[in-house]
Amino acid sequence: MSQYSQTIEQLHALVEDGIVPGVSYVIFDGQKKVSEVFGHSQLIPTVQPLWHGAQYDVASLTKVIGTTTLIMKLIQAGKLSADDYIQDYLPDFGDSQVTVRNLLTHTSGITGYIPNRNHLLPADLTKALLGLTVGDDFNQHVKYADIGFIYLGWIIEAFYHQPVQTVISQQILQPLQMSHSTFRPVAANCVPTEIQKERGLIRGVVHDPKAYILREHCGCAGLFSTLDDLETFSHAFVENNLNGMLSDETMSQLFQDQTPMDGYHGRTFGWRVLKSGAADDHMVVYHTGFTGTWMVLDKFTKQGFIMLSNRVHPSADNDEFLKRRHQLINTYLTDKIY
């Protein structure tokens, strides 16, 4: 695994340069892998070492591990179509043109300002979110937003008649034996995220403010997981269609641009798609989490790269991490041997 020396060097530099407190990562080629846990779990109020098996708030990785997988299962079963109108499932939403595909590919153009959003009660926030409108970006541009996956979570609830996070636990985490992944962690098992004026040191509770209010009814964030569990998910994803959960046809769709516009726009169902750089120009899927996490998965070569950090600790004001993340993904794709 020496070909990944540049990637690993850049991962260590994140800690050495004070960009993140610590890093847990694994890079695998089939059954070969290199994995490390180093740095600190927290810096304030006291410095604490990072440990193997720590649970991370994986933020928007919830979207692809849980919500996207459930939606694809519904589509595969013929219960839902990517081109169904979301108003058929969420009649309180006021626009009749937005489809499930728009939500999955961040092309819905849903926009609007919600006053006092982070301090509303769950019912009031739900009503306000459903009251948002569609702007000029509809079917024109990819504009990443959480709202689409909150809506998708509610569509899942319309089918299962249970909170979306309960469904993710029962239908995804348990069958894949991701036994250390949960929406209700024990704080002591978790690395902390941000220190905020109102909430103090956030640890063992979701960082995302919308997910914090909506709780079990939020499909865009809220999952806590470990490096080992995400490795389990990733191997199942690239090797056997999530243990047969998805079909070959469904998996193939996840590695194609699925935006409603002509041309390549880098978004499939839930995931981002990146060109691998291989001779056959195949795609890999990629997703990030606001808290400092990402996964890159290549089904064609059975390779993957999972990185976990709490880059929002002690503050989310950390633009340097975003620059380094872009550099690291490019380095990893260059380091890969096909």
C-alpha cells in the first residue's frame, strides 16, 4: 500500500498543521488496507487523545448511507419512481414540478428564508420547511442543500409509517451489522464537535441545527458511526451491492450522472460522482460530511477511502480544511493504482 504515501502524508499534515484535532482513516484495495488513528479527540476544555472505535457525528454521510439507500430500495421495488412528483407524497409542499430526482441530485431550486429557524419547535420547523418555494435554479444548476434530504426522509416515512431514522436503523444498519452506528449514542463514546454559546460543548448529540430540532424525523444528518462500521458499509457497497440489498441495475445507476440537465454535472442519486482518472474513465462515488468526514468508493476496482475527523472542533470556522479536503481527494485519486 506504499502507493498512498502522498495521501497519508497529507492526512498527517492535517493534524500537524492544526487543521483538525485528529484523524481516523482507512484506505483499502480489496482486502488489503492501510488504516490509522492519530491525534486528539478534543482540544477544549482539555486535550484528550483520540482512540480506535470512537463514534463520530458523520453529518451528511447520513444522506448516502441511510436515506439514499432507502430511496433506491423503494425505487427498485417499484414503489417509487425517481421522476415522481414529491407533492404526491408531501401534499403540503406548494410546488407541483419538483421530483424525487431533483431532491436526490440537488437540482430542485428550493429556496427561502426561515426566520429564527434554529430555535423553532419541530412542528413549526416542519411547516416552515414545507412552505419553502422553488427559485430560478430549478432544473438548471446543482446547488447542494440539506432540504432535499429532509423531504426524502419524510417521503420514506410516508411508506414505512415510522421515523426515518428508525427505518435507517432497522433496514440498513442492522442488516449490514453496523452495530456501533446509531442515532442515539452515549456521549462518552463520541468525539465532540463544536463549542457553541447556546449549546456548549456538543458531544454525543447531532451538530446540525435542523437535525437537532427534527431529531428522528431528519434524513439529512444525525448518524453517529465508527471507522470500522463505515469500512463494513464500504466493502459491502463495492463488493456485493450492500449484501444484496440493491440490484446490479440499481448500483449501476449510482455511478452515472443522474441530473435532469444535459451533460455531466457530477451528481448521481444522493452521491457525487467523480471521474476516476483510470484508462476506462469509470466513475467513483464520493460524499462529505460538514463535521469533517468523507467517503470515496470505487465499485469497479473494489477500492475505498474513508476519512473521519471533527474539524468543527472547537469552531466550525475552518475554511482551510475545505481546501485541504479538495487536495486530498485529488491526491488519493492520483495515488490509486488501476
